[in-house]
Amino acid sequence: MKILVTGAAGFIGAFTSKKLVELGHEVIGVDNINTYYDVALKHGRLEWLNKLDGFQFIELELADRDGVAALFKEHKFDRVIHLAAQAGVRYSIENPHAYVDSNVVAFVNMLEGCRHNDVEHFVYASSSSVYGLNTELPYATGDRVDHPVSLYAATKKSNELMAHTYSHLYRLPTTGLRFFTVYGPWGRPDMAYFSFTKAILEGRTIDIYNHGKMQRDFTYIDDIVEGVVRISQKIPQPVSGWTPESNDSSRSSAPYKIYNIGNHDSVELGTFVETIEKALGKTADKRYLDMQPGDVLATYANVDDLMGDVDFAPNTSLSDGIERFVEWYREFYNV
């Protein structure tokens, strides 16, 4: 199949593209190479992607309506995996317009491209952040997600709503993936595991928010990619007899579905730091601070429907995943 992967120079996009090429698909990877974090990492990922037969890279700003329309018209994709987005909860508080351009305007352009070019399945990245003020754990895809606490989360919720609209109006099959705290080699420098590792090795103090009393469902990159690829092959079907009163907002009478992809294991921040310290063989100098605006206390994924529909659930332990990350970090940065 011919598959479009957006955000192909990004963390999840690069590994998803690589996996799809290895499975024999033709992949067109698109990215705008923005400067939200060190572009050397993005170029580094593209360096190994561009060596793969079956992968082609195109630099494009997805908020460019005409550019996206031309891309779809030229390539006639079978399926689309939309992973490009402006990431980061805290950054969204300071730079709201960047999130509207990347996560709302670009998303509509992608939906329109799919609608007008007979794309079989539109898969897109949502986020565990949509659960917002929800307190019942683990988070289930059927839960209501009406109270986001950051603009980033609100844009991801808007993606799910717009996708449902296109599934309903145009019968475009759409599947949203709520990723839970993705980590691993070649990851994003703004993520805690990356910045903590860097600071500890440099002998700098790390800031631990809410005095370490926060929990996250850390999910290794290989598990995320496996979930994305399997789900891309499962086109959602309308659920006969479904109504909004069915209390399952992850499904619909339209060809629409939402999945969690998480390790279904919530780890306290203190344990997370200890795991990094053990992998580095070095103790961190810690500064404990109050909780930051836009943060949530805990994330924890219920992945029952993922298991039921594609026979997969993430299972990489945090200790194994962090060890692999630290090994890569030391090699990449020569430290």
C-alpha cells in the first residue's frame, strides 16, 4: 500500500515509517522540520530513513491548504497516518497560536485531503492529555473527556470531534490514538526522561514537580509503533444500534474509533527518577517543586479494546526501556 506518514522526522513518525517500509509498504513521509526542539535529531532520524528503499521524504507545512491538497492529488494514498502536531503541554500555555495552526488548521487540511481522494483509513495521534480533570483510573476510551487542562489537550480533543464529523458526514473511516507518555531512543529532548538524563550526566539539578507525587503510564516507542501499525490495518466499522446514550464515546454509528496505547502501568515520578539513576549509575541532585499549570496528577491506560481488537498490548518494562534509551543517549552524544 501507499501510506502517508506525517511528522515523519519526529519521534513516533520516524519509527512508524521505518516499520511500514520493513513490512513492504511504500511510505511518503512529510514534515515541516520546525525548531520546537533540536533539528539535529530530526535530521538524524531522516538520515536513516532516507537510506530505506520505499521511503520518500517531502518537506511541507501542513497548515498550507494548497500544498496539502496538491500532495494528496499527486500521490493518491491508500491510507494516512497523521502523527504531525505541535507537541508539549507547557509550551501550549505560552504559544497558543502555534497549536491552532499545527493541530487544528493542519488537521482540517488532512481530513479534506482524505475526503477528496478516497483514502481508505485516516489514523491520527490524539493524546492521554484529553482525559484532563478525569480522576477515575485507569482511563478508558469510553470515558467522557470534556474537561481538558491545557490548550494542547483541547486541540487533541478537537481532533477527535472533527474526525467523528468527517466519519459521520462522509463515511471516512477514522481512528484516533491516545498515546501515553512515549519514551525511548531518538526521543524528544523536552520530555522528562531525556532532560533528566542530560541534567544528571552534566551534574545539574533536576526539577521534580508536585514533590514527586505524580504518576505516568510510560510507554516504550516500539510498543507505540506496533500499536499504530496494527490499528492502521483495522478499518473501523459503524456499530449497529449505537447511540450516544450507550456510554461509549470511543465508538459510533459512523466508521470511527478511539484507542488508548499505553503500558497499562502507572509509575510514580520518584520511581521513574530512580530507574534513570540506576541506568546511569549516578544519583540525581533533586529540587522538589509544586505542580505546574496544565499538568495532571496521574495517567493510566485501560487497553482492553486494543487487546480485543488487534490482539496487542504494550509490555516493555520501564527498566528495560530506560536502559535502551540511556545506551542510545551515551552513544549519540558521546558521553
